[in-house]
Amino acid sequence: MTQPSTTTRGAKDDSFAALFEEYAGRIDVAEGSVVKGRVVEVGSESVLIDVGLKAEGRVSLREFAAPGQPVNLAVGDEVEVYVERLEDRNGEAMLSREKARREESWNHLETAFKDTTKVAGYIVGRVKGGFTVDLGGALAFLPGSQVDIRPVRDVTGLMGDKHEFQILKMDRRRGNIVVSRRAVLEESRAEQRNELVASLREGQVLDGVVKNITDYGAFVDLGGVDGLLHVTDIAWRRINHPSEALNIGHQVKVQVIRFNPETQRISLGMKQLLADPWDGVQAKYPASAKFKGRVTNMTDYGAFVELEPGIEGLVHVSEMSWVKKNVHPGKIVSTSQEVEVMVLDVDPDKRRISLGLKQCLENPWEMFLRDHPVGSEVAGEVKNTTEFGVFVGLTGDIDGMIHLTDLSWDVPGEQAVANFKKGDQVKAKVLDVDVEKERISLGIKQLANDPFTTATDKIVKGAVVTCTVTKVLDGGVEVAIAEGGATGFIRKGDLSRDRSEQRVDRFAVSDKIDAKVTSVDRASRKIGLSVKALEIEEEKRAMAEFGSADSGATLGDILAPAMGHAKGGKDETA
């Protein structure tokens, strides 16, 4: 028998060794392990992969690409897959690229968790309390509070983009991973903040993004650090709420107004980058000049009127109307209403302008004086009665007052006021118009002649009149003067020359008395009378007519014939 050559035997040994090695490699593949395989075929829905078993395995095509990304795979490519089963009922190996990636990812994530390094991933869905994140095959839970530094209402804009996360907690046995994007942002923010804070200077101009809006201002992200842009520093014009000028996400250019290195509080301003409209304000808005403006705000004490963006003046409630006093400004003007105003005063240091609304309208008191000069008659309705007089409504929505002393010549003031009631139509005479004090004085009694004047036409000081007692008082007696019907008063001390006779009880109502007129005051409508003055005058006359100091006759001797002469012209002593 011919023996095989040494060369042939060597070739067979090598072939057997290769087959044995290949077989040994095949039997090392175990279920639940990750192995390398070679792509044999790429179909429309699946990929056929040889991992060294007696049969290839199929893997879904979508497991080889991220969501929304195309598959980049070709025959002969080497890939890692997870062996779920060595053989299914069809005789094929059950393989999974996704689980292989997951296993690979878990290994990587465990290392990252141990070293506290960041990991990359995609936010892929929403779940109760947060979101799911794909960390290269391993799914993690992202709590809603860990999405951003500030609460985010809508994460749609974050989905599809790659983000870095910090692993907070993980349990491979249970398949749980909790991550935080906020921790990464805060760390990055802290680094940026330190760099920015170190270089911050007051007056510095920076670019920022509006991150949040409140009633009192807006918070602007300067790149790792936030500054407050107060509502009063957004613009020179009045802004009631920051949302009138800003939106979240708005790119803005701001100036650092104040910076406190200790508290790291930053105050920002936008209007400081614009020209100050108050420069040269006195020249633009001189006193007494009239301008048109828009009502921007109202308070209990007045209304603010914008003359131009950034320039506002106050119309005090006292300068809003000539006639409407103590009313809320809202009853005279309304917000956004265009009005004409007069500049009353400008204080550029305090950035204040005082305006007047009523000054652009004619003064109703000046109009009244022009149309109704002093002495003219007017008619009106009684608006109110008080203890000191009656108020009458006049043209121009103004009132005139009739003092109680100007209601009647004869009736006492308090009693005269009671004769009037609200709504009565009356006529009166204009007595005085004080435009500056906004007062009009009227009188009703002045429409008729003063009966006192008529009654006292013939009564002069020094005249002797016959009176009738009308009232006896402690201090004297009231009398009616026969001539003209005027009244007068005789004081107790003037009732007689003789002190013992100066008693009011000597008189009774209806008694006739002769007295001398001592004063006639037509302004106060009073007549002063004196019996004493009359007696003294008669004594002097008698002395002059019937005797002298040198005759040696007594006063009684002289007065007796004088009195008799005065009564009947008989002189019994002749």
C-alpha cells in the first residue's frame, strides 16, 4: 500500500486545525452574551448576521439606526449583537443589536456613574413625572424638575437634540437610571458665572437673553449669571408691566447699572443706552405753553400725561377742572385719552413737570364777570342752604352765595334763611366777583330800596324826635320814631340827665318819649337817641334865655319859668 506523502498529511492537519478552531469558537457563543458577527445580507426589513453558530440570525433593520436617522450598513460589516437564544424553532439564532447596544451602554454608564462624568443622550418621550432619555441604547428617567435650571413648560424644543446629563442614580439589576440635565447646566453656569463676575464692571454693556418676567422687571441671562432689569429701567417712557416691551427669549443689549460683588446682585438697564429725553426739557416745554399729550396713568391725586416717550407730567386733581372739586380724576379723564394741557412748572433736577388741564379752558368766573358785571341781576336755582346763607347755581356750573345779611331788609338773617329751600328759583343782584378766590357774592334784598334809608331821609343828627317805646330791655329801651317809621335805641344811661331817673322800669310799651338824635349809621342801620342829651340841651337853652350865672338866681328859679314858657308861653314869675 502506498503511504501518503508527508506534504499531503501536513495540509490535512492544517485544515483540520482550522476547522477545529472554528468549531471551538462556535461553541464559545453562549446565550445572554454580546458577540461580534459579520453582516451576510441587508434586507428591506432585517439584517442577516453570522455569529459563528451553525445558523445565522436575523436582526430588525431599525435596530441599527437612531430614531429618524438612516441605516448605514453593508454586507461584510462587523457588528456586535446580543445572543438571546442559540436557535429558535426555525433553526436560526435569535440576535438583538439593540440589547447589545444596551449592554454596551450599561457598561459605559456604570463607569461614568462611578467616575461622576457626564453622559450624552436624547430626550425621546414624556412619562408621568418627567421624560425618557436614550443614553445610547439604555433608557433613563429624567424628572421634570431636572430638565432645566428653571421650570420648563414645553420641552418640544429640547427633543431631537443631543444633551449632556449627570447620572444621579442607577440600578443595573432593576434596569433603573435617573439622570439630570439641570446638574450639568448648573455646573456649566457656575463656571461661566465665575468668569463673568470676575470681569463685571458698572457701566459695562452686555448682550443677554430674557429668561423670566415678573411684575417688577425681567431677569436677563448674561451667560451664566442673571441680572435684574427693573421695569423703570427698560425705557424712558412709562411701562406698567415688562411684558409690554419684552418677551421671554428676547435678545437684549443692557448696561450694568450696579453690581455688588458680595451678594453678586446685578442691576441692569436698557434705557441708559438711549438719549435722555429730559435733557433740555425746560427749553422744549416752557411754562405757560400748551401741548397735547396722552393720559398714561391715574391716581387719587391726579393723572399722568405723556408729552413724548419718556416725558410725563402730572396734572394734579386741583388743576383738572375749574368747577369739579374733590372728585376722582377718572371722572374727568380716562386712560389713553388725548388731552391738551398747559405747562405750569418744570423741575429738571427732580424730573417733574406740573401740568394744568383747566388752564386750557376759559375761567368760568372770568366769563361770569364779563357777562354779569357787579350790579347786574341774575336768576338761578337754590342749590343749598347753610347757617350762614344760601348758595345759588349760576351759568358755567358755578355757584354764588347770598349771605344771610343780604336776604332781607326787615327779616333777621337766620329767619330769612329758613324761608328758602333747595330747588327754589330766585333772582338776585351781583354784589361782588372775586376771580382769584373763585367767589361770587349775591344779594336779594338789594333788588329793593332800603326802607331804613327812606325812613331816615328827614332824620339828622341833633334833631329832636318823638318816639314810642316798643320794647323795654335791661340795657335800655327800643323805640319807634314817629317821623318815617324808623326804629332807634335809647341806652339806659341816656334815659335821663339825673342818674336816679336812669331806670328802665320807669317806662312801659307805648309810652311817648322825646329824645335827641345822637347818631345815624346807615351802614349798620342804627339810630342812636338820648333823653339825657335833650335835657342837657334844654337846660343850656333855658340858661341862655332866662338867666345867667351873675344874676344870683338858682337853676330852679330859671327853669320854672322856662318850662312854663315851653309848655304854654305863660310866665308866672314875670
